[in-house]
Amino acid sequence: EEQEDQEEQEDQEEQEDQEDQEDDDQEDEDQEDDGDHEDEEEQQDDPHNVHEGENEDISGYQASKRTLSLGALQGYKSALKAYYRDRNVAFDATGMPSGSTLNDRLSRLIKGYGRVVTQKKSTGVMKLKEGKSVLAVREYGIICEKMTQIRSDTMAREIGSTGLFGFAGTTIMWNCCCRSETLDILHLEHFDWENDCLKLTILKTKMDQGGVDADIFSPRTRHIFAAPNKPMSCPILAIALYAFSQTRMRISHTKFFLGNDQKQRFGQVLRRVLSTEDMQEEVWRDVGSHSFRKGSVTHLLGIPGGPVSTSIFQRASWSLGNTKDRYIGTVEPGNDQYCGRILAGNNTKSENFDVLPPHFTREGLARINDIGMHKFIDGYDTFPDSYKRCLPMFLAQIVYHLDRLKDMFPSHHFLWGSPVFAVKGSRTMQFLQELKEHHISVCRGECEECGMTCSGVPMHVMNVAEIRKLRESQEQGTKLLHDTVLNVSTSLPQDIYELIIRNFEVNGAIPLAQRDLEKLREDLTSMMNTGFSEIMQGLLTSRLRMQGPEELTGRGGGGELPIIDDRTGILIEGETFTWGGMQHPVPQGFIFPQKTPCKSMWQKWHLGQEEKINGEWKRIGPLKRLEGTDLVCANMKKNLCKAKAVMLAIEVMGRRLANLSTDIGIDHENYSECFNHGYVELVKEKYGPNAWKKQRKRFTELSYTTMYKRLCRSNTGRKNKRKRNAVANRDEGVRRCVWTCYIAMDSD
């Protein structure tokens, strides 16, 4: 039994080494040739071929040859052992001329090869570190910040969601100590919220490929916490931004990260970040997706008095050894919660370590429920119950960090086209700001209103909290003493004055000089107050006379002026801007959205958007009111015509399927329902009735310009090729021009 236990433990350790080395080798190959595998070259460099025909002595290995790491060689042995096992061939059978087994010979070969590796490392021929480098906490924060700074290229096909995907993927890999393969297996059913943390269940791990031991109570569950003081690396905020910005219109699609190969996608995004000019230092050269897993575990193990190593290894899904796996059961969730609270960015030495995540008060949650969570996020009715429990907490993170989000993302970013920023139409930002100021609670330790308590906080942090309370009590006592002394110093002269006045009376009469003194003081005070009032009034009047009509309507020529929709009669709030001798609904130099998904464009088309102008956020009215004279660029005028065509096509189908008559305007109450009906039908008409099932394209992320090209094609689905003669070219141009003009006239 001991021999079997030892062999099983060796198999597990070899499997871990093999998979770790495979991860590092795969990232190296991706970084060199962008994902093309070079299996043939690896086979040529295999030390088995180098030492073929030699005996136990490998000291003559050529130093000029490429030196594989010791972990890679052990991985080859594990792969060969697995190959023998799959073919039902005994790997330790005695078949060598010397009477030894293949397993013994390979073990001696690896042991001897280890001396060669050590010698090369000592002489500087080989690097000391093998595989990808370990990512430090500071470097992790820099990568998170760079992810949020990714912007969509106007010449590229991406729509702007790449940065949000990279931000969420980075925080998940760091906080869960997982590999990039995890991004492909996360589904909505794996998310749940309990007390003050997010519970994320990872079914498939390195040591449990089949997910046999995975359940909601197993160590496969990771506890992820918020970091309200560090929004740039807060995992809950990153997950919330991605969740609320994605359009989910298919009932059967439950993957959290939409798409097929998210591992490769994350690798491409990471290489894109590391290829920037300010990331060319030596520290970033060996960083890969596996560096997050190494860095988070190293960070936890390096904290004095931090989490126990058992909980860290189980969070990383590492084997504890055969004996430990048998005799050590599942670690209590408190240890994993301690790890999660640290990895989120909370400082163990700070008194704010026990901070609770931003959450709605009871009154604020009631207001959200009155509106309906389906107004804040697409596809809410199709979500599992566990995922629905997470959404109020996700929404609270977005509302709490609203001001910071305005600084992180420009006004034309993909994020601002999400339904959460259009739930109240033009008053959405005002509504969210009101929620933040009056209905968001952020406290430490325990929330008295909702009963939420902090978890994953060890005793020494509790002692720090008690010391903090004592210090606050001492500060309050010191302040009270200071106020008392200040009050005495202020009231004492007045008391002395009153005492002198009472004793100044002689035979029932106060001398005239005293009354004159009192009257003089009162007259002087009244005269000074009157003079200051006249001066301030004069300054205000002169300033109003100097201001022109543009300044009277608002700073920079913008003012809150009501606009009435001529067709529906609905009151639309937006600012007007004066430039070029005329009033316009947009400021001068306004950039019309180009690479924008149809859903985001639909929202801006009917509800408007927020625009940051000269450091101040202003409200832009619905874009459907724009005319050609409001835009200064010819290309933007063309995009305006394209948007009119696509939005009208969606509106016609949406009104028909949603039973929405033409005399009813599209506002924040019905815009989402109308779009969902119309867009689904439009995709089926232009891409085929089975378009949503084939999943050939990400139809939820198609830009309106792409959909416009599809509208201009014939019913056969093939592009109308232009004739080579001038007559055919002219007819094609006339056809498109007439179509665009017809759509514009019909829209007006």
C-alpha cells in the first residue's frame, strides 16, 4: 500500500509539473508565432534523441544545443507514461537488457540531466527562472489599468468591449488563482452571492479534469471580495462592468464570457497590452497569462501571519500529496475568504480590511425593484436564480464608482451604451447620482440596517478594529474638551462685560457715555451690513449686463432648454449649443458614433447620451434629431444616413412585433422591448432564419454600419457586384442614394 501511495503521489506531482510546463511553453509559443504550435521543433530538441545510444552518463551533452528545462523533461516522461497507460502497456515492466525498467532508466536520466541544468545555470548559460515570471501586486495593478485604457480602433472591427473583457479576465485569474482555460468554462450558473462576497464555482481544474469532486460545498468554490478603495483592480467592479455591458438575446447561451476560445482571446489582449511603448521594460518580458496564477499564490504565501498554506494550495487547486489529501478534509470557507479578501486588494495592515462591499439600503433596493432589474440588464428573465442574486450587488458597485467611471472611460466608450445608463432616459445620470448619495451604504464590520457582516477577517484584524474604536472614542473626547475650552474662552469676555455693566450702575442710573457707546456699536454694525449688501448687488448687476445671450443660457453656450418632439409630442431634455451663428443639439466638433453596436446606437438614437465637454458632463439629446448641418465631417454625415436607415428598419419591425402603434413614442420604458423584437427579426431576415442557431457571427455586437451594408444587399444574400461599365456604376450609386434619401424622408 505504501508503494502504491508513493507511485500515485509521484503521478500527481508529475502531472502538475507537466501541466505547468505546458502552460508556460504554450504561452512562449503564442508569444513567438501568435499561436502557431511548433511540435516538430520540440521533438527535434528532445533530449531523448540527443542521448540515443548513450549510457547513464550525460555529462557530454552539448552546451551549444537548446537546453530544455527540467520541468519540461519531466513533463515528457509523464506524457510517455500516460501514453503507455492508454495503450494498456506496463510502464514499469522489466524489458531492458540490463534488467531495469523504463521508468527507472528515465528517472536516472532526468536526475543526471538535472546536474547539467544546474551547471548551466551556475555558469550563466541558462536562465535561473524557468517558465513565465511571477507577477507582483504592483505589476498586476498596472495591467488592470492598461486593460481599462484599451480603446476601439476606428479602422478595426472591434466595438470597444475588448478592454472590459480583459479587465474582467485579469481580475478573475488573479483572484481565483486559476489558469486562462477557466475563462472558457464559466457559466452563469457558477455565480452566486452570499453575505458579503461572490461565490464562483470552478468545476474543471488541473487535478480534477472530469469535475467529479466539484460541488457547491467543495474547495472548487472561490470567494471573491470587493475593494471599494481600489476600483482600478476591484474584481467585483470588473465583473459587474462586463456583465451589464453585454447584450444577451439567446436563451440557451449561458456562458459568462461570450465566444468560443476565450483563452486565446485573452492571450491576444494581454500581448496587445504588453506591446505598448511604456511596457517594454525587462520586467514585462516574461509575463504571460500563467503569471497571474503564480503571482497571486506567491503574494499570499509571502504575507507574514497570512493565510495557511493549505487553504492557498486548495484555492489554486493543487494537490497536497496523497497522505494529506486522504487525511485533510475540505478547509473551512473562512480561510478561503481570508485569501479572497487579500487578493481583492485589501491591506491586512489597514483598519479598513474589514470593509463591506457597497450595497443598496432597503429603500434603495425597493426603488430598484419598483423599476425592475430587467430594465438595467438585457436577458434578466433568462438568468438562473443564483446569478440574479448577484446583480443587485453588481449594480451597487457601478453606482458607487460612477464618478470614477466617468474618469476611466470617455463619453464615447462602449460602456455608456449599456441599458443601465438609459433606465430613466435623459434623467438617468441624475437618478444614479441620487442613488449613490442617499441609497448606497459602505461600512466596516457590520451593517446595522441589512445585517451584512464581514467574513474572512482574522482575529488580529479584529483587534486592530477594536483599537480603532478606542482611538475614535479618544478623539471624540479630545474634541469635546477642545470645544468646551473654546466655548469658555469665547463666552468669558461677554460674561465679564455683562458683570461690569451690572456693577456700573450708580444710584439707579447708567452714565450717558455708556448708552452712547452701545448705540454707536449697533449703528456701526447696521451700516456695514447695508454697505456690503449694496456692493454685492452692484457687482451682480454689472456682471449680468456684461454677459451675452450665450452665457445667460449656460456656460459655454449650453443650457437646459426643453425640446418637443414634433412627431410624438414627448418632452425631451437635452442641452443646446450655439456655434456657427445657429443653435445645435450637439457641440461643435461632436464625433458621431461609428463602431457602435446596434443596441448601443438604438439607445443613443432615442434617449441621447452623456458627453464630457471641457471637463464637464453635459446631456446630448436623442441623436435622431440630428441633421447634416449639425455635423462638420462628410463621413459623419454619411454615418448619420446609415444610422437612420438601420434604426428605421429595426423600429418598423419592432413596432409590428411588439404591437406598438406609431402614435406612441419610443422612450426609456419601451425602447428595449421594441429593439429586442425588431433586431432579432431583422437578423433572421438578412442572415437567414437559422442565424441565431448557427452562431457564425456575434450578432449582439454587430455595428450599425455592418448592418447597413447588409441592408443594401439583395434578398439572395450575395453582394450586388457593380458592373464594370460606367452605366452600371451610376445605377448602383443612384440606387443607394435613393434608398438613403427615402429612409431619411420617411424618418422625418
